[in-house]
Amino acid sequence: MQRNMASLSDSPGRTFAQSSLNWSVIVALFALEGSCGLALLALYKKGEQGFSAFIQTNAGVSFFLSLAIFAISAGWIGRTYFLSYRNALRAFQLTVVMNLVTVFSVLVCSELVIRVLVKQTPQGDTINGLLLLPKNWDRLRDHYLAIWEKASTDQQQGLASDVSYWVYDRDLGWSIGPSRRSANGLYFSDSQGLRAPQTGNSFSLSQAASWIAVLGDSFTFGEEVTYEDTWAARLEKLLGGSFAVANFGVAGYGVDQAYLRYLRDVRPWHPAIAVLGFISDDLYRSTMVYPFLNYPEWENPFSKPRLLATEEELRLLNIPTIPPDMIFAQSSIADLPHLQHDKGYTPFEWQREWYHSSYFARFLLTRFPRWMPINANASEEAVFSLNERILRSFIHQASQSGTIPVIVYFPTSGDFRPRRPNLTGKRFLQRTGIPYVDPSSCLLQVPEAERFEPGEHYSPRANAAVAECLAQHLRHILPSLERSQ
């Protein structure tokens, strides 16, 4: 009888029962592995942050929570292992194997799915618009070099293109080429490189008795509208022939480039009035050296000058500016000069590590980025301080030359958002106390749907509203102009 019972204990049915999965161990194993992944991800997010500051963040809380889950799971798995060592070791081993197979399968499937969804862009690999780190300098370099070579070819052959409308400028980075036409036929420049209704000679600084110079970015240039619909052209009409208006605006300029263009191209001619207009974003453009690192959608292959505010003066870097062919001849982005002064450059984003061979790892690490110290160039205090120095220098230089300086703040569509308006520019002007003209009240008279073009620049009606506001201001500061109306 005892012999029969012993044989039953070794029967296949008994072996199968001992080999069944232990679901509590499976759950504990998944919790153990998940807590390890969460802890590693939290430590990655810690970055260069001090540990005392880290533990007060969500990532820090997640790290300690993962440690607790790890300890509980490991304890349960260890207990189950020792209890099953004699009677159910095979079941424990089978449970562990099934867990590892499942985890491995999930990781492989995730890797394959992400690889299928990834799209290649000039900046690097993206998934659903998310740029996966690290960024790819070789791909970026080849893309912009091709843009520049095509623009150079178009210029040599006299062909119109969006890039060939702009030319390399050793002092300003880029400017409008003389007697040019854009590819869409919307923009023309005169022989001096100013926005004009047609190519050729349209405005002579030497012959203008009373004239106004307007400087700034694409909102001054009048992007997305014809020359006749720009606020500069409409302002000239509103002034009734008392003044000629010369448009020195260039798309993409920061406050610093507008100021430098005034010094080089406007100040020697002593206009009666110099209007410098800017949007909130222009303040940050003053902290860049390589715009393509900050605005890849621009496809702008140029570098730009960079002003640094020292105690004594505004010091100029990257002069002469590096031409595109030299920028994109570099084998590594780290070889470019003055990168430490560009707010768009973070060395970590370009450094490739061994774990970047996995697209799944790249997706997770990009989706949950590591903490990095605030770029000193990008802090609001640094941005405001630099641009205040630039604008005050513009006011001083213009006044010394017998020119009336006028600062204009152009509100963008973000300024009119009902819940979270972008009021960076207004906050800057209010904090610094710099006098300025704000055409918001005039723009509000234009229906919201008709205020901006698809590219977020002013519509013809909005440009007309801005011109009206400026005309009123100019009549106020120039009584002689008021009497001539």
C-alpha cells in the first residue's frame, strides 16, 4: 500500500500539478521589473539635479515608490522560492521563464512598432512629431548644405527661390538681396535690398528730404502680403506725402539684428524717424547664433551676430558671421564656434550613447527628458537684460544722430489667446520702462477671423490697423506733421 502511494506521488499528474504557474509570483515579477525600469527612468530624469532637489520632484517620488515596490516584490519572490524549493521548484522555474519570455516579447514588439512609426527628418528621427534624441548632425548638415547649394545655383542662374531672395550678410547674417523676386512672386526688392513694389530703383536715401526708416522682422517686412498691403506702405499713404517710408525689415531678425541694421544702413542717412518693431519671440532671437538650431521649420541656413552685454558695452560675437558653406562643412556640431552663447544648443541632445541603439529606449528617454540646468542665455532675466541694453542703445544712438526713435511692440496671435496669452513682450517693456507704441487697440477693431494670415502674420486689414495707430502716434510727436494734414 505504501509502495503504491509512493508511486502515485511520482505520477505524471502530480508532476503537472507541481509545474503549474504561480500567478502571485508572476505579478511580483512584473512589479519587480516595472519598478526597476521606473527607478532607472527616474534616475535618468534626475540629470544634473542635486539629490535634495530631486527627491522633491515627481521623478524623485517615483524613484522612492519604485524602491518600495521593488523591496516588496523581491521579498515575496524570495519567500516563494524558499517555500517551493523542495515541493514546487519546477513550478517556480516555469513561472520565471514565462515571465521572461513575456517581457522579452513585449520589448521586441515595442521596438518593432516604434521603428515602423519613426519618420526621418532633417533634425533626426521623429515619431508623431516628437524628435527622438539624440539629434543627428550629419543629417541636419546635409539638409541645409543642399538648401544653400540650390540657393547659390538659383542666384547664379537668376532664378527666383525663397532662399535666393535672401543673401549672406557678413554683418547681419542674412539680408534681402538687391533687385530680387521671391519664388511665390509676392516679394520684390529694390537695388538697395529694401522691400519694394517691384525690382529696380524705388527709393533713394540720398534724395529723400524727409523720410522714415522702419526696422524689424517679418512683421515689419510684411510677410504673406503684397508690398501695398504692408503697414509701412499704408503708413506712407496715411502721412499724405509728408514722409517717404523705407522698409528695412527682414524676416527672421531678432531685436539685435534690427539694431545692427540701423547702425550700418540707416544711421548714416539721418532719417527724421526710425521705427524699430518687434514681437515677443524677437527677444529670444537676440540670444541665438544659429537660428536653425532653434527654428528648424525656417530652413534658414545662416548664422547671425550675437551681442553680449558687458558692464562697459555691448560686445559683438560671430563677426563676420560664418557663411553657410563653412557652417555645414564641419564634421561635428561641437566644432561650431560660440555654441555656448546660443540658447538652442544643449550638448547632451547631440551626444550618442550605447543605449540609443534601441528606438524604444530613445522614445522613452525623449518622452521623459532628463533635468538640465536652465541655459543662462535662455533665462527670462538674461533675455530681458540683453534686449533692454540693445533698445536703450538704439534710442541713444538715434537721438544723438538727430533721429526720433520709436519702439513698436507687435502683438501676435498668441497675445490674443483668451486663457493663456503670450505677454512676454509687454512684460518686458513694462519691466524695463522703455516707452513704446502698442497697436493692440487698433488690431482689436479687426474681426478675429480676419486678423492673421495662415502663417500667423498680419492680414491686409490688420496691417492697415497698425498703420493707423502709428500714424496717430507720429502726428502726436511731430506737430508739424499734424499741421500738414
